[in-house]
Amino acid sequence: MNTSRKHHDPESSPCESVEDGPRILDPIMKKRASTLTKNFVSTDPSYLRTLSQTHAGWIFGAIAELVDNSRDAGASRLDISIQTMFSKKAEGKVPVLSVIDDGCGMTYAEMMRMISFGHKRPKEHSKDQIGRFGIGFKTGAMKLGKDAVVLTQTSTSRSVSFLSQSFNENKDNLEIPVVTYRKEGQYMEVDLTVQSEGTAEYNLNAIKEFSPFNEYFIGEKLGLFGEDGTGTQVYIWNLDKWGQDYTLDWNSGKTDENPIDHGRGDILIRSKRVRSRPGQTSTKVPLDYSLQAYLKVMFRNPRMKITVQGSQVKARPLDKTLNKTSVISDVIMGKTIQLTLGRSTVEFDRTNCGVFLYWHGRLIESYKRVGGQKHNADTGRGVIGVADITELIDDEDGNSWVLNNKQGFQDCEKYATLEAWLDKKMDEYWDTNFESIELEKGDEHCKPDHEWVQCCGCRKWRVLTAGFNSESLPVEWFCLMPPFNGTCTIPEQQMGRGIITIGEKRSGNDGHNSIAQQTLKAKVDTKKMRSGNEEIQRFSQDEEDVKNVELIQTNPNKRKKAAGGKNNIEDDDFEDNCSQTESVTPPPNFKRLRRGAKRNSKQ
């Protein structure tokens, strides 16, 4: 990113160019004045700090950028940890975040593309690749800390790069030292096709001088690849601060150090704040502040074996953990969308609900409340939706309507149409199923439709036999072990599910479902009844808008007679029906609500 200036005053601006001026008769001056000058904008080092603000709202978004790069590199294993190392500059120990994978590594050209500020998409770009905006590594690394070293190795090359705010302090233009080697027989030699010996030596000395590690650190870490190994290692220090402490908190997996998942290593956001979402009232959302919890659901179909602080992430597809599963397919703006809806026992207990939206198999939005979930904490409680909307969000020209921080979608016609469709389908699912959902002791009715386990060898998901307790399986489980007793060559099974018929309208149920058996409805203005529980509870007999009759089930044991002899419906009558906590449904009793003059009763 150098400035090219021909026949320029050394004191002139790096962005200044020579334009046509008054007619000049002197041939020498005329030639000098007419010389073509191209403008190449320089980058001030402060821009690194600006890039870090991309993930200022949620620091796990920065870690996700590095995880995305490992996934795109085809890594089968990823280790994330924070450890303390001795720093010669700080004259003491400093925490260093490391992200290490066994992917294909990066060539010199790929390394330069990664550290550049935006780049053209390569021709060999995979359609399922997540990284495509050209800023992911820079925004992620510079949010996590001020300085980062990247070590990468392919089958034929090895490169080291240094992206640092500390190294560029007080400089006028951003400098990124890079050293590249290529394999010559059994040894790695400086690649003189892309740099000179002097340049390589200068860059390597800069990395050694401004990093907190001793002179043997780089050689030691590169040795982890071995002779034929490939992969990428990222080390970040001068970590982001939260007041006088660090934004990230970490533990070694000891029981007394991990309040989220006892006995397992984890990296937490120190504030433990829950992200703001429309309609959300629950404060129990672990994926907002626990890296273990976030990585469990980050990918729709997880394949990488990920460890955090030495403890393996027990990831599995979210839609394979649901009960009362319903899969809905529809066409939106010419694109097919498949939505899986079901109930999660864990999320019911946490008073959570909403849709998880994935793009190219990567989580973009979580707990997105739709339909009645936006207006009432009980409506849709525990119901989770899962959908991959890649086909809808990606344009045919390769552009996408995903925000460049990959934590949301742009405001566009496609997304607005999707939201309206999700509102409708969530309400239909809730109206069809919520009366029949029961919570019995032992959570027998809350278990997932199927139990799944992932093979540590082939990374395929296998369905367990009915009644088998997945908790009894060892951490390292393979296809040849019981209860599967097969081989890794067997294709992965498709997710079985209970098919539930959903009517086209909220009032279009067919009389054979559980709601029709418990609630008899005449033609009611559904728009006015959709506002939630409170309108039904406060239903006034003298309200002029009500023109029809509705029969509502009540519990005779929870009726309360007013002084005037009129029966009222208690609040908890309706709550019983919404929460479905009764294991045995009593014979329906109905109460008739009718129009008429308001009766006087003692208050």
C-alpha cells in the first residue's frame, strides 16, 4: 500500500495528483507537468483500531471470524485457548489467545490476501465458503487484542505475518511484516521469488523485537506442524480490556472455576451480559457469554472437533435436539426454504424461544422471536426454529445480504418477506400444538425425538437405538462401538421426525386435533384475539366489537365467584393452558361468554 508519485514534491500529499493546468511553453516543464500520476491511498495505522469496532457489540463475533477461517480451510480439529506466557517487554507473564487448526494452511498469495484490506474473490472460491468480505481476520484479531502473529504451513511453503498496532505506533503508514519460506528438499528456505534475503531478515527481526516471545518461539511453534503437517496458528496478545481487567475471562476446566459448565474449560465474557433482542425477557442465555455454549450451535452441521481451554465442545445439530418436531418447506420469492420447528426442554426452562437462522451452515441470528413470541413471554415458550436461508439471502452474482460482521442480515425485501413468513408459520405451529404439549415428571414428554451421537473418526452423526442413554457413552466414541456397532463407511442417516400437519390459517384446524377437542370456536375476529393472553383474560361482556360466541375451557377447581354470583376466569386458568404443565387433561368444561348489559356486582 505504497504511494506512487512521479515528479512530485516530496512534501506533497500522498493522495495528490497532477491535473491539467495553464498552457506551459517550456518543453521540459510541459513534459513534467503532463506526466501521468496514479493515486494509491495510504493506510494510517489507526485504521486497525477502527476495524476492531466491527465487533464492539459482542467480542465472540471476533472469535467467530477466526473459527470461520479454520472451517473454510477444511480443518478437522481446532483448539482455542488463553494461556499466560512470559513477555520480555512486559517483564512478566501476559495472557495470549491462541487459535490453532490442522487445515490446509495458506500460501504466500493467500496470506497476502488475508492481511489485505478487501480483495477480489478468487476463481476457485467455494460456494459454501463463509469468508468473502475481505476484512474478517483484521476485524476479529484487532478486536481481541492489539497484536497478532500468524504462522501457517502448506505442503510446500511456510509463512509468518505480524499484524500489530504496537509495531505501527507513531508511523504514518501501516506496515505488516511477512516472511515466507518454500520447501527445498527436506528443508524450508527463504522464498526469494517473493522477497529478498534482506527483506526477510528485516521482517523477521521486527517480529521478534515487537512480540513478547523469545527468539526461539517462532521456530518452536512452527515445529508443531511437523515436516508434512499443514495448518494455521494465530497468537494474539495485548488483549481487549474491560475496565482494569480483560474483556475475556477464562478457566482451566476446574469445577470451581467454571460456573456455566462445571468441570469443563471455557472462555467467558466477563460482563456476562445478555444481548438485546426484541421481545426477550429471559436473562438465561449462555451462548451470549460462554464460548462453549456458542460453539455448540455455531454450525448447522458441525464437523470440526473443537476444544476450548482443553475441553471438547459437545456440539450437535440444533434441530436434532427438539421434541414435537415439524419440518415445513415453502417457496419464498422463488427460493425454497425449509424450517424445522420443535420444542426444547432446556429452552423452556430458561423461558427462551425463537428461530436460529443459518447462512452457509453458520449461525447468523439466534433466538429471533417471531409471531406471538414477540409480544408474550408464554406464547411459544420453549419452541425453537432452525432454518438455513442461504438460497434466499445470496444473489446469483455471488453477493449476499448478510452484514459483514456476520451477526445479522441487511434490511432488504428478501429478509422482510422472510420475517412475515416466519411470523405466520410460528403462530400456526403454536396454535396446532401448544394445547397438547405436556410436561410430565422425569421429562418423558420433553426428550428429543431421536438421540444422536457423532463419531470421532468420520464425524458422521448416528442415531442411537430407542431407550439408549447417550450420557453413558465415552467422550471418544466411534462407529464400531455400541450401540451402533457399524463402520465409518455407512452413510449418515437422515433426521427422522414426527410429521405434524399445519393448517394454512390459524383458525383452520380440522376438528381432530387437540385444540378442537378442548376449545370450540365460532367465527371470531382473529386479528383482535391474536394480541395475546391479556385480551382474552380481560374479555369484556359489554364490548361492542364482539359479535360472536366463544367457548373457553375452564377448570372448575379454580373458579372464583364474585359477590354478585357471577363466575370469573382466574388468571392462572389460562396460564395452565399455556404452559401445559398438567400431565393429565381433565374432561373439558366450558363457560359461555355472551353479549349483554354489564351486571352490577360488589367490588
